[in-house]
Amino acid sequence: MLGSGSAGNSTLVSTDHCRILIDGGLSARQIVVRLEQCGVAPEQLDGLLLTHEHGDHVCGLEVLCRKFAIPIYCNAQTAEAIRCFSLGEHKNWRIFRTGTEFTICDILVQTFPVPHDAVEPVGYAFHAGNRGLGFITDLGYPTKMLIERLREVHTLVIETNHDEKLLQNDPYRPWPVKQRIMSRHGHLSNAAAASVIEQLLPGKIERVVLGHCALQNVISPRFHIGETLHGDFQPTFESALFSAAVL
């Protein structure tokens, strides 16, 4: 994960034959810097998939795509929402219908709707060889369809945005913002994320990566962050790694 949270979201998904970026919510410069630290040049990207049109997921797109002509994959409503503010001259759109699946190189991409306050937000399931990766961030609650689409994945990237009690007691956020976050079209709480994982445990799920964390409201006294064993799947980056990077 190149970045995850309200400061900006972007994630690299790759195989030996394909490199896909999910969202472009960091500055173009930071996306390039962080890709290079993954050993990937932006010219090597086979596509950029969008989950929705909010600024913390798309703010770097205009500069990035102007420089590198990366194909953008999204549904029609998301494309239209973005074109109203930027990327009006971008020609390399790959429009899909939410709920369909398609391939990029050797990766099968499955799309499904998620509840969030955007025009047509989506989640993804990626399959390559005999492995699967689920990707759901920015959603208010888990739908039954979403759970079914994720039963075949081995690794899950899931939003764990907040602990409900910590958020309610946060002295810095106004109540309307708290209401939006906790609504059915807001962000996923720790408890809701745990329920998703619990429902997937009888299936193929092996690893979980926590995303879109609001750090001041996500860690309760009972929440422990450990380290994965050597050789297990590791999140690509944490924000602290980039503290010395040039903005």
C-alpha cells in the first residue's frame, strides 16, 4: 500500500506479468517516488483502477496520467464525476459496468458495488493463478453480495477506519462529521470489519491487511498491532517510511 487514509490512498497490485495501481490519491510525485521504491516505474503500469471519485483517491490522477498516459479503469458515473473537475483531455478510459469482470494481463478483476457516499463506489477481487486478493475500503457497511464476492480470496485489504467509542469521544471532529463517518454510507468501523473477517474465516482467507485507518480513532486499548512472520504477506509500505521523501 503506497498510502492509505484520509491523507491519500493508492495501492500497487502486481504479479510477475502485470502491475496495477488502485486509486491515485497521493500527489503524482509521491506516487512515482513510492512506486520506484517498490521497483516499479510508472511507465510499467498496465492500468489504474478507481474505487470512487473522492479527492483522497484521485487527486494525483491529472498530473500522473498526463505524464504517463496510463489507462484508467472505472465505471461510467465515476468517470463522469472526475471529468467534471479534471482529466477532461484524458483519452485512455476503460469503462466497465459495476458487477462485471475483466482481465488485465494475467489478472482477473471482479467488480462489485459498495455502500459509500460517492456516485458509484466499487470494491475489487483480483485473481491470478490460484491466488486471490480482495480490496474493500471506503464503505459504510458490508453487504451480503460483498461477502460472497470475497469468499474465494486468500488475502483481504479491508477498511478499519475507527473504534466507535473513540470516534464518538473525539473532541476535534464536529458531530456532523462523526455522523457521516458512522453512517451506512460512511466508513467501516473496527467491529464491522471484524464481522467481515469472521464470516470469511470458514473460506480461503489467510491474511488480512488493515487499511484507511483514522489513527487517532482506530486503536482501542484492546487493539494490538503485531508483526507478520518472515515470508508472509507484508503491506508494501507504511507512511513513516516516506517521512524523508521530497513532496
